[in-house]
Amino acid sequence: MSLEVLLKKGLVVKASEISPIRKLPSGNLSLDYVLGGGWAHGCIHLLMGVEGAGKSTVALTIIRQLASVKEKPLSVIVDLERSWLAERLDEWGLDKDNIFIARPSTLEDAYDTAIKSIGEADLLIVDSVSAIAGIAEAEASVKEKQYAPGAREVNAFLRRVLSKLNASNANTIIVLISQVRDTLNQPAAGFSPVGGHGLRHYAHVWLDFKIRGRVTVEVGDARQTTKQHIGIMVSVTSLKNKTAPPFRTAEFVLILHPYKTITPPALDPYYDVFVWGERLGVITHKGAWYDVVGWNWKWHGREGFYTQPLEKVLALQKALRDIVLNYSPTKTQPVAAASVGVNENNGGE
């Protein structure tokens, strides 16, 4: 069969005729930098890391982002850990009528549910890919040895996912969550994924989550202050990315307890904007006074930034996004006032 015949049958297409990948902004400059613009439609994202590193919480933020760009988006969550509770969704004010949660009893049913959601749902989350036993493993005696049954099921599942994506050109954002475990007797190997190495092979985007530490603030008055834990600092590295340059690393603050005007759980926009603003030269300071290039906006001290109106911070975050996506740490990039798209007279509002 000639190439011309393949073209006519649609089995082969010119690269110029392939539509560019659509991406959903994450709502965080650092995550957008790592992802190359946001969560890619029709692609598999693997969120891997130690327990408590914020993987499920970050996945939860995708639902909020979808609701900001589309009316009544459909999300399907295969909840194998029974951790997606209605109370948690209520905290974000999400429309639970458009969020479907599946809690199947076997791994096979879980993956079948996920496969059928591709193309119909805007977002598919599997949390986590290896938290439940397959039929053969569940029916076996506890004394009977089972050699990597979960890994075999995961590999078969991911091959079916890719086949369906190729056949249907579905735009579902797929998020797989997995933990890591110590590799015994192999110190050089460090950690290995729970669910098999096939996870990393089939994923389009592989994000490695690490906890950098707890975030605390001082509360109280001049006479007595106490330290309050409000969240964690998370480091994310793209160890694989077929939709953008890989091996990018960024940090962000994951707010887990109420703080000022920020309602948890949330990706802290104040830390996000301040770090990138200073890095890009948009936020400058003389002594203890800070200001924004091209904006009629000043404040005193680093901590003073957290007293600024959230609306202004989000406006600056939006203005910085295009600059961040084109950022390269290997070259100097001076930023003019016009770069942030703000007129000096309006003060960013």
C-alpha cells in the first residue's frame, strides 16, 4: 500500500495538518513553567512522589481550573483510596453534580471504568493506580506468592488508554497518581514507582513531587506571637515531558489551612507571583520598599506583599504568564514595563 493511499484513508496525515495540543492553565506560574503551559488535553500525566507531597490536592485544583474555562465540565475520579470525600469538594464550592466518583471493588473494574470515561469526560483522575488488588490477587491466599500482578494490569491498562486516545482523538485530561517506595538492596536505585516502571514509559508527562518543608507564619500581636502551620513547600520536576521541554523544576506553596484571604486547599498566588516577579525583574526594591515596574503599586517589606489585595496579585500573575512560559534561566531577559501589559495609570486593576 503506497503512502498516497494511506493519506487518502486517513491512516497517515501531514504534520502540518495536526492540531496543536490544547493546554489548560494550572493557575500557578511555577506549574505552568514546568508543564510548558498547563495540563495537556488528550495526554497522560503521571504525578509521582512520596505520601503527603500534595499530589491529590494538586489534581483537585484541575477541577477548579476546568470550571473557570468551561461551563459544567465533567470530571471522573476513580477513587481507589477512598480519599475523595464530599466534604473536601464542598470546601472548594465545586459542582458535585458534574463530578463522578467510582469506587470499584477490583482493579479490572477500575480500569474499565477509566477507559470508558476517556472521550466523554473532560478530566479523568485515577488515585492511585495501584491501591487495589486485581481479581487473581484478591482471590489468592495470603501465603500464595503473586509476582507483580498490579504492574501487569497497569501496563495493559495504559496500552488500552493510548489505543483509545489514538482512535478517538479524545481531549480528556488524564491524571494518574502513584506513590514511590524504597528499592530494597539497591541503594543506587533510590525509589521505584508503585505500579511498575511501565507507568513512566507510557506517560506523556511525568512529574516528580517532593516536600521541601512545612510553611509556618507568625500570628498574634506585638505582645505575644505563635507560629501557625499553613501548608507545605512542594518541589515539582518534569522528569519526562513530550509536550514541552523536560527537566524543569519549580517550587510552590500548597496552602492547607486558612491564611488571610486564601481559602485552602490552594496554590499560594502570593508566593508564586513574588518569586517570579523578582526573578523576571518586574518586582524591584530600594531598601525595604518594593514596587512593580510600570504599576502604581508599592509596599513595605517582603511580608507586606501578603497584605496586598488578592485581585491585584492575580492580575499581576496573569500579566506575567506569557513571560514565564518563555523564560530561560540560561540567558538574561530584561523586562520592560510594557512586557506585563499594564498601563501605569490603572495600577493593574
